Amino acid sequence: MGAINTVGVVGLGTMGAGIVEVFAKQGLATIAVEIDQSALDRGRAIVTSSTQRAVDRGRMSEQDAKDLVDSISFTLEFSDLAAADLVIEAVPERMSIKKDLFSRLDAVCPPETIFATNTSSLSVTDIAATTSRPDRLIGMHFFNPAPVMKLVEVVRTVLTAQEVVSRISELARACGKSPVVVGDRAGFVVNTLLVSYLNDAVNVFDQSRVSREGIDTAMTVGALLPMGPLALCDLIGLDVCLEIMDVLFAQSRDQVHAPAPLMREMVSAGLLGRKSGRGFFTYEKPGSGRVIPDELTPADFEPVTLPRQVYLVGDGMQCEELVKLCAQAGVSSHVVSYDQFDPGQVPEGVPVLVSVKPVQRAIDIATQMGPRIDEVIGLHVLFPNQKGQLVEIAATPFSSDRLVRISQSIALGASASPVICDDDSGQVVGRLLSPYLNDAVRMVASGYVSADDVDTAMMLGCGYPRGPIAFLANFSTPDTICDVLEQISRKTQLSRHLPVSALTDAAIYGVGIDQLLTESS
Ligand SMILES: NC(=O)c1ccc[n+]([C@@H]2O[C@H](COP(=O)([O-])OP(=O)(O)OC[C@H]3O[C@@H](n4cnc5c(N)ncnc54)[C@H](O)[C@@H]3O)[C@@H](O)[C@H]2O)c1
């Protein structure tokens, strides 16, 4: 096979126009094909305005931008693609459209031309099987916006020739991208991990007391993610998320991938997120990212008078952090360990704060309090050494409103961000991160993707500060995650929430998960 010098791109919408820009910037002869003149003009306009933005930001000269657009051969002539060494399609996500397109390409292009699809959720194998060259068809999954996002998932099927995988990976690298080679499973790496997590967040929001602001604050402050999951659903579009979940569910038939009922209801109601002006949040107008207040916007918090002392039940580092938190808010704490807790010793009017752990919930202490059951609440501090501390307030079904407000005031008094949630294992951050981490370990342990590649994919595809395997290695211990997952699966009754064996092995043998996965791969 010769070098890739000429590239054809079919479909110049959101993705195709960006992909054209990527190849043209690399100096490749680029043929850009659309279905009719107005779509072709729109595609050219997208490339022109994108390069103009680069000029405005000082990243490209006016002349280079003009040369780049002039170098692209925009055409309605499908037969022009005969000159291409590689043709990639970015037409709408419908199997009938893609199959029809590739059969026409088969008739036009010489047998050695490589075909690529930018599909997000269709089976690349199904597409390949309908062509006369299944060994030369590959997935090249760019992320939006293609000129900016560094990740390309290179999707190989069981039919793809190794040489094609290598050449497409090389081409992606030459275009300044970081290719990650994955197998042809629904959702590939990024959409499977990301959208399953978003779907889970929607279910937690729907089924617990945590507010939409609480979920998003927990994951940005407590897990340092660039955006909260509900705001991200709104940005991606709930219809797009639903479509991906439908595909994942169709493949796995696992209840864990069943689209969140609330997501489906919102899509049916036309609440698609930013694009429709309303999703989990309400926006100034359709297409805007500016959130405006609505009936779910919390009222301004009115602080309550803080008690001088609290009774703190717990031990270890978490408990020490709570002592510090209370002190910062001007409240002194009397600390006793879980097993030495004696309800008779708690002075009248002194609230009981429990330092919660995966297997230690506030309700276990509250039920010992008899008629004073409402005076107990759980607290959990995250990232105590970072600037923005998160305090998860784990309210039992009996915790009084006053105690919830006291806990909020203590957190705010210590300049931390309080999030009220149920007294469940993992609270919000542990509840949402653990299944995501478990899924990532499952992918690596099954040989679908390497530990390094899953980390690269999540960092470059989602803008996460670190990948799941690096997170597990640096920020958590396998036994804690295993405990949280076991408690989650007890509640959800989903076996897929049970820790995968690589995690339980790491917990039992005291080995780092990164080490275990590297050694097994
Ligand atoms: N939008 C995203 O964020 C995103 C991200 C990654 C992958 N993808 C995938 O990329 C593909 C395209 O998505 P999009 O969002 O760019 O869609 P889009 O609707 O914005 O663009 C599709 C374009 O294809 C053109 N088209 C339709 N039929 C054609 C034909 N037979 N020949 C030539 N052009 C034709 C349309 O005129 C349109 O301009 C889909 O497979 C999608 O799953 C999308």
C-alpha cells in the first residue's frame, strides 16, 4: 500500500467540516463532498469561520487561512473520490445511509483505497461486511470539535488488516492527534465510560435527595472534573446520550445500561439540554450556555446559629478532617470512636455528627439514639488539602432539618462546599466514581484496551485531569472502592456494580491496581 496523500471526506456537517480542516492543515490534498450545493456551501462556511477564529486568536496568519480553504477541493462530484487514498465518511448516524454510501464508494474507488467511518455508535464490523474490502475499512472516531480535540479512537474490527490500523494511527499522529486503538464494541471506550456514568448520575439525581446543583458541585469540587454530569448531559444533548445508552443496552442486555427513565422522559418532552434551551438546567435561549434561574434554583441559604460543641463519632484521617472543619467554623468537637459510642453520654442538645465510611453509615449510630434519632447526621470531607473542600452531608431519613442546616452552616463557615445527600455508601462522589472506575478496570482486564490507552482516552476525550487507572493508583485504595461497590450493588441489585476480580485481587493482595493491570496485560 502506498502513502496517504489524498483524503476524501464525505458529509461536511459538525464533524466532517472539522475533519476536512484537520487534513488540509496537515497539507494533504483534501476532497470534500456534500449532497447538494447548499450543504456544500454550509460546509465551506464552517471551515472558513473555524480558520478565521484561529486567525483572530493569532494561531494562524490571514494568508495561511486563505490558502488552507483554497487548497480544499469542495465538490458535489462523487466520482472525484476516485483519486483518494483514504475516504472517511461523516454522514448522519443511520446504518442505511452509511451502507448505501460505502456501496457507491466501492464502485468508484480503486480496491486499495482505505475506507473509514466516523460513526459513534454503529457497528463498524456491520459496515465493513457490506463492502468489497472489509480488511480496508476502519473506524476513525474523531471528537467534537475535531480541529481541537486530540483524541481519535481508531476502531479495528476482526476483519481489519493490521497494516491499515498502523497507517491510520500514523496518519492521526501526523495530524497532531493521539490515536487509541480499540475493538469494535458499542460506544468504544470514551462513550461507554462517559455516557454510562452520565446515565448513572441521572438515576442518582432521580432517585435520591441530592439536588442537580449538588450532583454537579460534588463531581467538580470533590472529583475535580471539569464539568458536572448534569450540565454535561445538557451540553452533549439528552437525545444524544439516550441514543448511546440505547445502543449500549442493545449490545450488553445488561440492566446497568438501561437508559435512565428520567432521561427518556425528558427527551420525549423535548427537554434536550442547551440546544432546546432547557434540560436539567434552564438556559437564556436555545443554544446558549448561560444558565438562568428556574423553579428548581435553590433559595439563598440562611445560616443558623451554630452549637458551641458537637459530638463527633469516628476515627482515622477522615475524622481528623472533620475536627478541623468544625474548628474552622468555630465549633469544638468531642470525639469518640464508633465502637465506644454510648448514646447515654451525649449531652442534651448536642448534635451527633458521624464520620461516614463505606461500611459505616450514620443510620447505624442514629438507631442507637432512641427518641433522639433525629439528632444524628453523617459527614464526609473530600480533598481536604485542595483549595475547594467538598463536604457531603449524609442525611438519614430521620435527620432533622435543623441538623441539616447546622451541617451546611459548619461547612460554609469553614469555606467548604456542602452537598446534601442520602446516607448511602459512597455518598455522591464515591457513588458515581466507583462504577465508572470499575467499568474502566473491567475494560482493561478484559484486554479491550490498555491501561495507558484508557487513561489517555478519558483525559483527551473528556478533558479529565487524569485517567481512571491513574486515579485508582493515586487517590483511592482498592479495598475502599470494593466496599463502596459492594454496598452500591446491594442497593441497585445490579451485579455489574460488584467489583471486578482485578479490583478484589488488588484489595486482597495489597497490590496497586495499576501494577496488577500492567502485569496482566
Ligand atoms: N456531532 C458529534 O459530536 C459527533 C462526534 C463524533 C462522531 N460523530 C459521528 O459523525 C457522523 C456525522 O455527525 P455530525 O454530527 O457531523 O452530523 P451532521 O448532521 O452535522 O452532518 C452530516 C452531513 O452529512 C451530509 N450528508 C448526508 N447524506 C450525505 C451523502 N449521502 N453524501 C454526502 N453528504 C451527506 C449532510 O448534508 C450533513 O451536512 C455521525 O456518524 C456521528 O455519529 C458525531
